[in-house]
Amino acid sequence: MYSRKNTMKISNLKHLGIAATSLLLAFNIGFEPAGQTQATENRASNRIAQRDFADGLSGGPDFWEVIGVEGFANGLAIRQSPKLYSPQIVSGIRNGAVLRNLGCSMQGGERWCQVEPRNNPNQKGWVRGQFLREYSNPTANNSSTLSPGFYEVKGAGRNGIALISSPLTPNAVNATGIMNGTIVRVQLCGNDNWCRVELRDNPRLKGWVRTTNLRSYSASSVPSNTSNSGRPGDPVAALQDLVGARGGQAEDAVKQRGYTWINTKKQADSSFSYWLEQNTAKCVAIRTTDGRYAAIVYTAKKDCNR
């Protein structure tokens, strides 16, 4: 028979085993492991333990940086409530993503923080605090914010740059091979060196790019129309920066550049407006589709009643 002393030892060992198991479970369920081995998870745990993370429940920094999710296919998820199995609002968040701090609290013995992406406050939700650390300089990039308008892609390299679906999920790519010199319209920018853009020549193609890959673009950088042969079908160089622009907004720019409106005709799903180029007396056709300038080319003189 066991002595009372031995019975107490066994009981204590059982309690220690349960506590250790609970601790391991509590630690390893804050991310999306997607089939990674236990060894990989433990290595991630050791790395996180050596860093500063969201360990307070009041105050704290304005912004958090995501850490410790390297090696996990599904990254970190923002959830609807501070519970592991709460529905996901967005997933695939990688190391280095910056989230606005909306406060932290203890839930079920774990620290959860309410956050929102800086460029999409509609994705507000909860993440585990151990995968967050203070973002050291959240205002450093303010000077890189660009105003809406046309910009030219630069620094793309041999394979071009990619348009991604969100700065939080850089592996979700909308398009690749966007080369230097491509003209894009900036719709909005955040303070984290990312801008949402659409291609001028294909407005349906949208995504996010870094501000470091954009430089100013204006009509003055387009060759003068005097260098164009002006044959029917040739693009009007002096107006090519307006392709993709909204028709109503760009019409004044066309007039200011020396073009006189002649008439407009409707055909299928597009309308065609015809303009006289004042310094050459050549006729220009502007095709508008879905409210935007889709093409601007020279056309036959008869289209301008010449």
C-alpha cells in the first residue's frame, strides 16, 4: 500500500501535469498552424518569449506590430471576439503588419487585444497579445503619403512589381509584372507606405503598392502631340495621362490643353466624343466606357465635320 506521503506526491505530480498541459494548450492556439509540426510551434514559442509583446491591459502604444507568425501558412487572424474559435474577420496577417491598438483585456486566462488595420478600419477585431509588440515609429512614414492622382511605377526590377489585395496579406496577389513606366491612379494611401491604386489603362485592375515604387506623373512628362503623326488610330500623346479618368472630371483638362468639343455619339456600351485639336486642326476621338475615358486617339476629319 502507498503511504499518505507517497499519495500526496502522486497527486501533486498529477496536478503539475495538468497545469503543464493547460499551459501548452493555452500557448499554442493563438495562430493558424495549418499542419505544422509541434517542434515548429515550440521554436516559435521560444522566439516570442525573448521579445517584448503586448503584456499590459491599460494604455499601451497607439500601434502594434505583428511578430512570431513566421513559418505558419495561415498567419495571424483577426477575430470577431476574443475567443480562439470566434469567426475570422481577416486572416493571413504576416510579421511586420501594423495594427492600431484599441485596448487589451484578459479573456479565459489569455491576453487579447482589440485592433484594426490602419488602412481598413472596417476589419476591426481581436488578436492574441503575445503576437504583438509595440510599433516603434508609427508616424515616421507620414511624409510618404501621396495625394490621389496619377503616378508612374518605378524601381520595379526585371519581373515588375505586384498589386496585392491588402498590405496585411502580401501573399494575396491581384496581378504581377507591373513594369516601370506603367501609369497608375492612386485612390488612397495609408501612413504605412502603401497606396491603393488602379491601372490607368485597365481601371478594373486594382491593388496595393508601396509608395517607394511610385513617382509623380503629369501631362508635362508626355511628349507633345506635335511629335505624333496624328494618323487615325494613333494615340494622342498629350492626353494619354487622362485615359482611365472619369469623363466628367477630365473634360475641363481636355479643354485647357487646347481641344474644342464638336459632338458626342453613343455606340453599344460606350460613348464617343469628338474634339478638334486647335493647333493642328486634327480630329480626336475619346471613347468613354463605364464613366471613364477608355481610349483617346486621332480619327478621321469627317468625325469633326471637317
